[in-house]
Amino acid sequence: MIQFTAKVEQGKIVIPEEYIGMVGEDIIEVTIKPKSSRLLDRLAEQPLSASGWRDLSRDEIHDRFDG
């Protein structure tokens, strides 16, 4: 199984050059994952970055929110 992300150009899926030799004339199964219009879904896939932000450890999270 080969898995990659591809662009659609003029209604055609463009197979990256490094995979063309592997595909040949075999049957290709395509799964399309539509983009979500929900903001939280988009942020989960592509989180925003902020300067000065760092991930907190589990202990730091509990220390800050335990009162």
C-alpha cells in the first residue's frame, strides 16, 4: 500500500513522481477526505502557533488549575 497526499489539478489527482513507477497500470483506490468547514476541526489538523507558547506537562497543568 502506498499512501500520500496529492493535489487535484483541473479535476485530476496528481500522483507524485516518486510513486509513478510503483503505480504502473494497477487499479488505484482513492479515498477522499473533504475539508471540514468547522473551525475546531481545521484547528485540530493545523494548529495555530504563537510566539512564547510552550506545551505544559501534565503536572504543570494540574498545579495551575488545582487552585
